[in-house]
Amino acid sequence: MRFTQALLLLAAGAAQAASSWSFDDASVSVAAKKGSDAIKEKFSQKAPLTKPVGLGSTDTVKVILTAKEDGKAKRPHQAFVTIKEQETGLEAPFPLTVKDTGKAVVSISQKDLPVQFLLSTKPLKASVVIGSFGEARAVNTPVFDIELETDPNAPVPKYEAPLRYGKKPEIHHIFRADPQSPPKVISLFFTLAVAATVPALFISWLLLGANVNHLTKALGAAPLSHVTFFGSIVAMEGVFFMYYTSWNLFQVLPVAGVVGVITVLSGTKALGEVQSRRLANER
Amino acid sequence: MRTLLSFLLLALASVVAAISTSGNRLLVVLDDVADKATYSKFFADLAEREFKITYETPKSDSLNLFNLGERTYDHVLFLPVHTKGLGPNLTPMTLLDFVNAQGNILLALSANTTTPTSLVSLLSELDITLPTDRNSLVVDHFNYDITSAADSHHVLLLPAPKPVRAGIKDFFSEDAGSKLIAFPRGVGAVLGNGELLNPILRAPPTAYSYNPKEQAEVVDDLFAAGQQLSLVSTVQARNNARVTVVGSAEMLQDKWFDASVTKLDGKPVVQTFNREFAKRVSGWTFQEIGVLKVNWVEHHLEEEGAPNDSNPEMYRVKNNVSYTISLAEYAWDHWIGFNVPESDQVQLEFSMLSPFHRLNLKEESRRLAAVHYHTVFTIPDQHGIFNFKVNYKRPLLSNIEEKNTVSVRHMAHDEWPRSYAISGAWPWIAGIGATVSGFLGFVALWMYSAPVAAKKVTVKKTQ
């Protein structure tokens, strides 16, 4: 059973192989617009061209062939020169004008090509497809390559790829740079320079004769007032420190108010005592 | 006992059921109610999927797509009719209104009958171009069926189609094996360049379309050839209504379901894939597959020690935010989790007027009828009203557009780093300290100091 099946298939294949389309007397020529001499190159089904055919912006490629079925020239239903662009796989068919005798011819220039072809960087591949109804096997063979020669002066043809739904490139927001401080060394240097002014000030005062000789006298005359007055001045600085570190304004203002009142009330007495020393020519 | 019986019946019914997401009222428009017999398997498959089918001829008076402003049918299936027009109830405008009302249309054409002008107008409105002479046939002298079209080559044999681009979900080529799709005596169309049009089945590169009446000898004016010919074309409108054009009505007939075909140079005898392909094409058109749904969207603040209640209305610049969206897909009769196709991504856009972030969402976890897609990102350093936008529109899938609006506020005055933490501020803080200590020292000195006696300079008396 298998043997007869295989034999039948072989016979069918052999019968098929017997009748098929082919083409002969095929040539491709490139003619410039001015009608100068065309460069004609012959090719055949078994021998495609190895060198690419150059097509300039005003040139026309002309393909001539004779279609044959089983060696006899005949007119096929389908006779196309299909040009394929390698990067995207896009194909464009160019039907050959075929006479009853089987002679076929087609002319292709750059303006006939789809705009996507003109933007391609690789050569275009041309194939000949010949087929028709009936049992004869159709043929589809690559025959030559086309290299487009673009005119450097002409503008590049515009092609906008159509919108297609798909994922878009990722965007990550670039943040503004955080505010930066200068190097810590510089900050430390200037901090120390500023901090060094404090002992410099006290030392220069000492050299000029600073003293707290009247402290015992003042405390003897009005101890509470002086302690309270000086304490309230220090306390005010303390309120400012608390405002810097943790308190908000609504916590600071009442305390500052209280401390201020204490300063005024104790200050009258304390500064009155200082006045008394001044009037006694001790200052 | 009765409750048990009814439960069992319900379970049995739900096993067999396959319900479309957009209703089950199907209208079939055909020439002659006797045509039903040639498509009996196709209609039996549709009836098994719980469609309530009404058969009408185009000229019948009772045919009405709308009643009092509402659609009377959810889906329409057109088989080839021999009349030139489709009657006053199926004008192109009515059919477009039907699509705008989210009705789905499946059109089957044939090379044996001239396509009615109203259908050609409808298709040209959707940017699907049929040959102008309305009489055309697709042939391929390389991929035809030897057993039935050895001479005429008008029965094309094609492998089950893979998606035309990477990233598109594959609905039609699963489990095809070596089976081929037979496309007998069909019409090819050329699709426009819009993003809503997608071919499902394209002709092989060697195929072409010609007019058998006028171009029997030679093809002088070629309509289209190769992969530009779309044999099964689809349009999905922005409201998710679907229109499918099947170039060959004969491929839906009984004799091509499970037929045996032989391709030139192919395996000796191959079964046709037509029955399964017809099921999938009608399933896609009638919203049984390829329908997506958003179950929920959740976003919250992802910072240590901060409250993370779901979907707050306000964030702050440079907060870390986590976003999760749960997607489901309908597969014939139940919802399953949606798996993004290979090389495709669901993307989240965090945008004000234009996207500040466009991030790929990664699959985080799966549930019974949901897949969660998730990402964590940092809010840009721009305040304003922002949207979390997932805009997932893909060929052959229904549209997903989820927008959640949030406000993004500035840093509050107490959210900046303190000055003692800023090294550049140290000299200034030292200055304040120096001023305070100098002031206190001065007060103490002024109040409690005694004057220094001036050094008595003894003046040498001159004698």
C-alpha cells in the first residue's frame, strides 16, 4: 500500500515536473532619461545577475523576457517583476505587458517605486514570477538586485511611518539637582575663623582692662533684681534657641512676652542701681 | 433534593455556556433561508455558544437594527446576497450607526456574487478598499489545492496566521499543527493606513487579485498582489465595536470544515483548519475573546513610617509611590487574568500635560481572574495636578484607558533639611553664636565693671 502510494506520488511528481513555466531571452537594461545608450545585461532562470543594477533618479529599468510553457512561447496569466525591500520585507509587483507571442516587457523608474524603497539602505531584490492556470508549475526566481542611486541635490523624500499601536519608549523624569553645599573643609575653616573671633574679643577686652569688680557691690545692693535682670536676658536667648530647634511661633510668643515683662520690671531696679553707682562717681 | 438538582443543572449549564460579553442576539442576513443548510455546522457552533440567531433576507420588512433608539441585535453576520442593494433597512448609514452603538458586524464576501454597493460604501468608510469593479477573485499559482482547484487555482491553502508584528497577541495560530486554512473563491481587500485596521489573514506573496470577467487572459490593471491583499481584515472602533471582513464566505461552509486538501509540494493529505478558524474569527468579532477589563486600580505612598492608605488624593513632590492595576481578559465564557504578550508592555504614564514618567508595569502577582501589574516610582519635582494614566490600546484587544487624578503639592516649610544639617550653613550659625555670646559678655561687663584708673604719668618737673 505504502509502495503504491509512493509510486503514485512519484509519478504525479514526475508528471508535474514535466510541465512548467520558464522564461528565456531575458535581459535588463537601464536607460537614462535623455535616451542615451542603455546598458543591457542578459540573465536567465539559472543564472541571475551577480552585480547589482544601478538605477538613478531619472533612469528607467527595462526588463524584457519571453515566457515559455514547456519550452514553447506562450502568454501566462501572471507575469510580474516583484521588487522586495530587504529591511522591512515590503514587496511591490510590477506586471509585465505580455503579447500573445509570450514576449513581455516592463519599464520601472524611481517614481514608480513606493517611497519606502527610496529610503532603503540595502539593495532591492527583484524576482520574476510567472504562472498561469492549469497544471504547469509556476516559477518564482530572484534575478537581479537594484541599487538606487539617489541624486545628492534632490531633497530626501519624506516618509512618515503610520501610527501603529504598541509600547512606547520609557520616560524617566530627570530631577533637578539637589542644592549643594561647598566642601566641608571650607565650611569648617570659616566656622573656626568666626568662632575664633569670640575669644579674640574677650582677650582684647581683658587687655583693655575689662573686669567685673562691681559685681559683689551690685549684688549686695539689689541681689534679686540683678539676678532676675541678667537671667531674663539669658532666658530670652534661650527662647530664641528653642525657636530655632523645636518650638513654633505660637509657643515662642507667649514665653517671649513673659520674659520681656520680667526684663522690664527687674530692669528698672537693676539699672537704677547702676545709675546710683554712676551718680556716686564710681563709673 | 430539589436544590441539589438545580445546583447540578446550573453547574452543567455553566460548563456548556459560552457567552459573549456584549450580548447574544445575532442577526444573519442571507439571500435565501435555504442557504442555512450549507452553513449548518457554522451556525450550530454559534448556537452552542449561546447565540440567539435570527435569519432574515435583506428585503424583509421586519428587519430593523434599531427600535426606539436601542439596538435590537448585538451582532450582525452578512452572507453574500445576490441583490444589488441591501434594502432600506440596511443602508451604510444605518450600519455605521450600528457600529457606533457598539454593535459588531461580520461580513462574508464571495467572488461568485457581486458585492452590494452599500457594503462597498460601508467598507470604504472604514478605509477597507475592495476592487472597484466589485467582481474579483484571488488566485495563487503556488499555494493552491490540487484536489479541488488543480486548474483554476482559486482555492488558496494558507497556514494558520501568526501575528503580523511582534507584541500582538496570537489568537489564531494556536494548536493549528500542520492544518491549513482553505480560502476558496474569495475576495481580497486593501487596507488603509489607519491604526484601527488590522489584517488577520494576508495573502501569500505570490497571490494576486483579478477580475475573471474582464481579465481572464491577462492582468493589465493590477488591483493588488501579495501581502498587500488582506483576506480576513478587521477594524476595531474606538468604542470597541468590531467589524470583520472575511473574503471568502465559502470557507465558512460545511464542505470546507474538516475537508482534506493537498497543497502543491506539500504533505499528501492535510485537514483544513477552517472550523476552528471560523470559531475564532467569529469569537473575536462577537466579543468572546480579546476583551479586556480593569478590575481595580490602587496607588499609595510608599515611604517609611508614612501612612499608606489607598488612593489618596494628594501627594508631595519626590514621594515614592506604588501603583498596581489588575487586568482580566475574557476567554470564551469566563474571565481569566490577562497576560501581556511577549515583547509588549503595559505602561503607566504619570503626566500633567505630557508624560513625566512612562514606566513599564511588571507582573507582580496572579489571582483567579486577574493579573496584577505593579511599579514603584518617584513623583517628579514639579507640583500640579497629575494623572496616573494607563492607556493600553493594542491590535485585536479591546481598549483600556484608566485615568486617576491626584494633586502633587510642594514641600511644606518644615519638610526641608534643617540648617544644622547643611554644612554650608555652619559659618553662619557660628556667627549667630558669636554674636549672642559677645552680647551677653558685653551686658555683664557694662553692668558690673569698674573703671580702670588712668596710669598717672609723672611729669618730670623741670627745675
